[in-house]
Amino acid sequence: MGSLLSSPPSSRATFTVASVEELLAKVPPLTLPPATQELAGARVLIIGGSIGGAAAAACLRAAGFRNVLVAERSDGPQPGAGIGVDEVTVAVLKGLGVPLAAADKAPAGGVVLQRMRWEEERLVSGHTVLRQPLPYFATRYVQLQQGLQQILPRDSISFGRKALRVERRGHGTGDLNGTGDAALRVHFSSGDPIDCDLCICADGPRSAFREQLQLEDPRKELRFAGYTAWRGIVKEDDLPEQTRNSLHSTYPLYGNCLYFTMRECGGGHAVLYDLGDGLLNWLIYETRPEPVAEAGRTTSAASDADVRRLHSEARDVWGEALGAVIEATPEPFWNDVYDIAEPLSSLAATEGPFAGCAALLGDAAHPVTPHMAKGSNMAVHDAFVLAAAASKASTISELLAVYSEARAEETRRCVLLSRHLGWLRNGQLQLNAAEGTAATQAGPPQDEATFLQLLAKASLPTRTLPAGGDFEAVWRHIDAQLPEEQRGYFLQRPPAEGPAAIVSPVAALRGSLEVACVNHVSRETSDVARLARFYEEVLGFERLPRPDFGFGGVWLRLPGAGNQALHIIEADPELRRREVPETAALRPLRDSWLLGGLPERHIRRSHHIALTVPDIEAARSTLQAHGLRFAEARVPGKPIVQLFLYDPDGNGVEIGNFDAQ
């Protein structure tokens, strides 16, 4: 569960830095089993045609339902902003046949995906708290919505139809084959009512039907999170050149990473990622006593005074790079943050007049804060599980019971964990001495251990992909792509057996590992032979047998050093292009001076390895014979001499007679 800041092994490199096409090719398509004959003819009405409603219609049709209608109150697709789509959602979309591609290869009407394969928690100062693989892509809300709508028959979705209420028409005498009396009738602000055997309400976080279906009480109403987000999208090409350079220098994994930046003093955090199609997406969370938007709305245009304040504070609060991006973004807007005060224990009506024939789906069922990028994904997961349940049921009531049982606990966990992550990143959580810290921690966590301890306080499984047999193919895909020890807290696989509530592996941080010794140190390089020659010819390392890992490398050790080894690893070319500046070009073996870098004397206060020699004078002469530059220092009060030099790739090496008395 480490921070994974070292060079990634080949499996993780594939998972995190492969091209969109390669990544998409590896994700298994999730296909739906056919609905039972008893259910395939049921008349289904879906209220709401955005991502959740359109996904439900597409999944039910893929399972064999013949009579599925969608009623959407808006006149067409809504613009929305940037969203993350997880590996399960991508697998569902592949199975449904929604066109998916990278920006430069997207078909007309397709969904453009951008890699978002790392997740990094950092401070405004640039200090990385932790980094881990993330099973996500980025896209635009409107593209995903349209992609789902476009695979539906044209006559199956109607726009501009606002549903007002649903009524029960008795027990329903239909045979679920589109004939006879239906169980429900839904009335609209315009047009004729629609009769149906099953009503799925996917009408968003402010659902008018949560209460009508008697699934809401005062504890289950929307809860304002206590903060509002500034949101902005800007074309990277529209940024000044200096701002673009600063962006890529400050955020070296930009284009392949979801960045969370926490203020050192707490009180808010920022989100930054590449949306694809040349677009940059950012959010800034500001603590506020009440929402900005008018009652009944979530988003609001910003006043000129608000924008001036945002711009005046941007660089001081969020640093030069992000601050400059914010200043260059046209028309930033407010987005109030809400979730459901108390997650629902059932997503289907189990009592009252609508029991056994109506259910909620997506944000209507589980409004969630955005801190896990789960809202749209949970809606797609709901839709898939609902349709898959039709293969196990012969009545609508059985179908909804299977659906609710499979999703209620999972969605509750996501709502509460996302809420907890928001508090954590805003610096609203604390640890005290009794919980393993020397003093009360204020503000955001400064290191990985504290972050994970604060995360563990939620006492919730931290995985970001849903559990359950419906998604097992995706978990097998994760198993094949990413060994468990290389995953972070988002990708812990649920156990095959045991209770649904999994104890977070973070709990292990309360003790410490029993480490026997340092096994090896790794050096990443683009020229394995050259770097190996330096350590063999200059420093006297001997070569060890090395398995074929599918990428270049050499294993070395010092004679008599036992199992302690130096592993030279061929750098992943794609990752190196993103993480190593072009100015850090390879240098000749006999000239280890860092071009534009620091003198060798600075190695003593930077990253390096230290090697003990029996004769420091002989070591000095050997380095001089090889024409290598080095700096020299002495340990105060001891007869120990230190020699500092760079290897051909600019890695620091210290040589000393450390055994001298």
C-alpha cells in the first residue's frame, strides 16, 4: 500500500502509462445475461434521461427488455463539466457498444477518453503525500450522456417531458408482456400519462420521487456539505506559454494523473486533471456557511466581484502554476456540494402503494460528494446490476429485491467514504496522541502514514470499484494487470468470503513491519549497459543472474555483500518522456558533471547511496584515473573522509572510509 513514488515495474507501467487504445483493449467488456422470459416483455418507464437513466435503458434493452421508454424533462443533453469514468464503467460501455476512443481517434458521436491513471495527494508547496494507481479515465459529461442516448432507438426517449407524479393503478393485471392493465401511471406537465409495470426514477440528486416512493424521511434529505466548488475548464492552447510550461513543470504527471492539492492550513483543496481534447479541468473547494446557488439549484454563475476575488487570491493560495491557470480560465462558475444526509437502506420501494414496482437509480438514490469521482459511475453500475438481476427473477418485485440488495450497501459505503475524503482533504479531520500521533494534528496530513490513518477513521472499505459477481471479470482484469502489493487504498480487492464490511488494510499502520534488511537499491536508466559499466568498472560491483522480466536491466552486488544488491532497470520510455525533462540528457561516462545542475558537494544533502571502502586514498586515486569529478568532505571529530560524485545518469554516490576509528 506504499506511495508508489519509485519507478513502476512493468505491470504497473502498463496499467498506468499505456496509451488509451492499449488500456481500452485490455478492459474486458461486461455483457448482460438475458432477462427471464417472464420479465422481457415488462413495460418499463425511466424518469430521467441523463447518464443514469440512459444507461438503465441501454442495459435493460441489452438484457432483452422490449418495452423501455425514457422521459427526460430537459430539451436535450446538458453541457456538464469533466468527470472521471472508472474501469467498471468502461467495461459496461464496451459491452453496450458505446464508441470509446482517444481524442485523436474518436469516431463521430463517440466518447473521448483521456488517461487518468495515477491519483496524487499533495500539498500546495508541491510536497507529495502519496501517489497510487487509479483505475480511471477522464471524459466530458455531455459526451458520455450522448454516447448512451445514441445507442437507444430514437422513439425510446422523449425530451421536454417533466414527470410530476406517479400513481398506483391497483395490483396490475398485466402479464408483463405488454398487455393488460399496468401497475403504475406516471403523469407529466404536458402530454398524455404513461402506464408501466416498472418505474425507475433516475431524476437526479433533487429527485422529486424519493419522497413519493416513500423512500425518504427527514434524515434522508439533501445535506449541504459546508463548502462550494469553483469549477473551470480551459483550453491548454489558450494558456500563455509561460503558464503551460509552469503547469507541466509543477505537475509532471499532468495528462495522466488526478491531482488533489491540499492547503497546508486546511480550509479547502483543489483538483486538477487533463480532460482530453486539449481541455484542462480544475476545481477549488471553498468552505462556506451556506450554498451559493438559489434554492433548488446546484450551479450558479459567478459575479464579477467573485471572479475578481478568485483571481486576486489564486496565486497566493494555490501557487504560481495553478493560480495562473485559474486566472486564464474564462467564466468559472460555482457548484455547491451536496450529498444525502443518511444513505438509503433500500433503493426500491418495499412498503406502501409502490412496493415491488418502483425504484430509484443513480443520483436520485444516492447523492454523493465528488471526492471519489463516483456519481456518474455509480449510476452506470446501478443500471448494469438492475439489468443483470433480470436473469435471476421472474417478477418485478423479485427483480427490484435483487437490485436493491446488491447496491444499497455498496452505494452507502461510497457516499460515506466520499464525505470522509472531503473532510480529510479539507483538513477537517484530526488525530490525537491516543490514535498514534505525538500531538493533535491540525490541517491536512503531511505524510502518507497520517493520510492513511485519517482515512482509516471512516471504518469503511476504501476500494473504488464495486464488489459483487456482476463485476468479477473486471477484478480478474485488475489482478492480471496490477499485483496487489502495487495497489493503493482504492484498489484493494474484496475478500471472497466474509462480511460485506471489510476492515481497511490501513489498520496495519498502527504497528510496524518486521524488516530483516535492505534487499536492493534500484537505479532507472535509459542506457543499461553504460550505467552498469560505471558500477562494474569504477566501483567494482559484480554481476548477478537476473530473470527475464520483459524489459532490460542488470543486477549487481559488491563482493561479500550477501543478498544486498543494486538493480539497474531500463526506464519505461513513455513514463520517462513525461517525468524527465529533455535537458536531463544522458551524459558521457567520463563527464559526470550535471549540466545546469549542482556541484558534487551538494550530494551530501540530497539523494545518494553511500559505499564503504577500506582505503580512501586508493579510492581517490581510482576516481582520478577514470577522470571523474568529485567533491570531498570530512566527518567532524572523526577520521572519516567522504568523496561525492555523480554516476552517468546524475545519481549521487558517496564513498567513504566509514569503518575508520
